[in-house]
Amino acid sequence: MGKFYQKLNARFRSTESSLCIGLDPHPAYFLKEKYPKSEHPYLAFCRELIDATAEFACAFKFQFACFGSRGMEDDLEFAVHYARSNHPDIPVILDSKRGDIDSTAAQYAEEAFTRYGVDGLTVNPYLGSDSIDVFAGYSDCGVIILCRTSNPSSAELQELKCGDMMLFEHVAHLAASKWNKNNNVSLVMGATHPESLSRVRQIVGNMPFLVPGIGAQGGKLKSVMEHGLTESGDGLLINVSRSIVEAGWRGDLDFDFQAVHDAARHYSGLIKSTKSELS
Amino acid sequence: MGKFYQKLNARFRSTESSLCIGLDPHPAYFLKEKYPKSEHPYLAFCRELIDATAEFACAFKFQFACFGSRGMEDDLEFAVHYARSNHPDIPVILDSKRGDIDSTAAQYAEEAFTRYGVDGLTVNPYLGSDSIDVFAGYSDCGVIILCRTSNPSSAELQELKCGDMMLFEHVAHLAASKWNKNNNVSLVMGATHPESLSRVRQIVGNMPFLVPGIGAQGGKLKSVMEHGLTESGDGLLINVSRSIVEAGWRGDLDFDFQAVHDAARHYSGLIKSTKSELS
């Protein structure tokens, strides 16, 4: 098992939960108040989010688009560095869903693992093995491949029946049989399709899943766990982004990081209690 | 037809060709010589590439990964601005293959069309309609969806047989039937699979294709044109990146932009003469 998953598993044990904190710094939350005075407003906001949630975080996941849309890549770089320096036990994922031919993928791998220095990266499988292998060659890092996404129209392609499997099952099969030579591959499995988690769990064995879609997107935690946990009761990294970050938003008042802390505690506890209930 | 394709078609007519200049500023080409002294080395290099090739360019395509891997997003922004200001007739494409759920796609659309200010963007279809519609809502801009990519392992998913069509044909069908409400969608169709171009041309009618894979990747121009041209002899934007930019590379000597100019002239002429031969 690669270093990324060793770090993640250690964190599962120490928090007794499996919550991933999704860091989506939408400017509406913070640009109107104290941060515009900062030279690095996104960094300043993320630092407080990180510190408010670290106690409950098995991983941090940064949404690239929030930074890229506003030219805030430097803030992303500094925020990743801040998280890794101040909370070195917590792996950091960059959610940027990269996918390109091999020579270009090599540059995206450099972007994620060298420039930003994250531990894990989300990757799109549409181009096949040569677009994945470059990332998976970084054996200490996690490569998290889109399999079944949480959005309403994901079925259009992902549920197409290709022979005796649906497309997302083919992706799972390729991930387990070809792409995981370094034991550092996992899958994005949206919480909004719990039945898909069982099907993919059968294909990939104990491979970890990153599960978005709990909270704002409506996925049901208990159902996800029933369908997705491994036999030993592991294998799910449950991501919550908006429902934790938005908890601190108070309109025109100052952002409330205590409320963010409480929301992270709530979701971490919910994961823990749901797991106990099922075991 | 959206503004992007009006601009592109006007350029097809004025150049009598259909060459897209792929701007992939690999640092090996230039970082050792005069550009490190510049505060914006990627911008300085791209400006010279742009001016050396503009005469023959129907479009410029910037490869995001070259900039993202080195923290050079500001240079990308300035280089796009330079191209649009100095060569306003030539549409600019950002090749970053974005694809995410709708709320995130909205931020990627902002990144491409507002921050960088490009005319067109490449997009990955794996997440389906709600990941495409946000981009296609920018009706003046081109949305260029990955259909059949040029890389060796593209067949792994893209040629899976789903019912009576292969996956890439499903993508083509969705592009023509659901995603093109604003007449601003086109497809990436790799030159390395010319037979796929005929199949997709039958599905999508006159929809334009961006065709990578000529040159370094080995795609054959004549075969691409036989299979991919529309009945009126249009519909193909032929991208050449490495074979044009690398033409100027002289190892330890100064980069030779005249050679880049000549390579662009060569490919533009080749497209023109091949088209004549076939008509």
C-alpha cells in the first residue's frame, strides 16, 4: 500500500472516522469582509478553515476551480503548504480532475505533486491507461479516478451498458486490473448512487473510495456505508464540502469559523455513529 | 452559428487553409537562453511564437498544462491577451479539458472565458450534460468536447461497444442532439483514427472537428481529410503543436523563430494542397 493510503489509514484510526473536508473557498463567503485587505485573501480564509476543521479531518480536498477562476493559484499553493506544515498527518488532495495524453499528463502530475505538493489528485479516465499511468507512477501519491460521479447527468455515459457491464464498472475493472500496479489508485464514487458502490466494491475489493455528494448534493450516508464499506468496515473517505464551509456563512456578518468547526464535528460524529450502527 | 465558428470560418476563407497552431511552450526550448532574464519568460516566448505563425493560423490553441506545471498562469493570461489584441481575427482556444459538476463547471467557465478571455475551450464529456451545459451557455464561445482522442490507449473506453454504438459515437450523438442548443459545440477527433472521423461525421453533420495528432503523433493528413471533411469540404481544424514549435529548437543555440514560421507555412500549405487534391 502506497504512502498516501498509509497516511489516510492512520488518520482513519486516530479520528475513528473517515471525513474528508472539502475546501471550496467561494468568494461570496469572504471577499466582502476582512480578507480583501489581505494580499492573499483565499489563503487567509483557507488557513482558518483548515485550523477549524483539522481535528476531524482524515483528508483535506482543495477544489482547484475556486482558485483557478480568480487567478488565485499562488494562494492554493500556499494553502496546501500551510495544511501540510501545520497538520502533517492529514493527507491533502487536489480535486482538479485532470486527464490528457501522456506527455501532457506528465506536466499535470508535476503541477499537482511538485508545484502544489499535494498527496493525492483526482483524474478523469476518458483517455485510458496512458493518461493514468504517468500519475500512478508517483507511487507515494494517491491517484483518485472518476468512476461514478455524484451529479444528476452522470448516468448518460457512466451507465451505458457496454457488454455485460456498465461503463463505470469497466472503469473500476481497469483501475483494479491495469492501473493499480503501485497500489496507489482509488475511485471517486458519488454518494448519490449507493447501489453503484456495491457493484464496484465487488469488482475492486478493498480499494478506497472518495465519496462526494453527502450533504448539499443529497446523498444518504447510511445507504452509502451499507453499500460501500469493505468487509473490515473501511474503504470510504466521505467528502463534505459545502455543508461544512457554508455553515460559517452569516450573510453580512463575519464568517463564523466556530460554526464550521461544529459542522465538521457533526459530520465526523455522524460517520462514526453510522459505522457503529452497521457493525 | 455562434461567434466562435463565424470567426473560425472567416479565417478558413482568408488563409485558404485550416491550421490550428498548438502553443505548447515546453521550458526545454527556451528557459536556458534569453528568457530567464524576463519576468515573464513564457509570455516572451509565446509572443514570438504567435507573431511567427499568425499569418498561417486559423486558430491558436494554448496547452494549459505547460503553464500550470510551472505556475505561469499569469503568462498564459497575458499571452492570450497579446494574441487577441495583436491578431484579433484569430480565435484562441484553451486546451485544458475541464469537466466537473455544474457548480464547479461554472467556475471553470469563468476561468476560461472571463479570466483568460479565450474564444474556445476543450471539455471532457465523462460527467454528462450538466457538466457541459454551463460551458455551452456561453453562446459566443466554442465548446470543444473530447470525443475520440489521439492517444494510443484511447480505445480502452472510447471504443467500448455500448449497444449498437461505440462510446465515442454516443458522445457524438449527445453532442449533436442535446449539447448543441447554441450551435457552439464541436468535437476533438484524433487524427490517429481516421475511420472514426467518417463515423462521427455521419452522426453530427457539419459540426466542426478539432483534429490533434498530425505531426509528432503520426496521424496522416490525407486520410483524415478523406474521412472527416464535410460535403462542402470544410469542418476540420487541423492542430499541429510539437512539429511546428520544435522546428525552432536548436539545442544550445538561440531558438529559431524563422524555422517556426517556415514549419507553419509548410503545414498550412500541406492542408491546402491536400484539400485541392481531394476536391
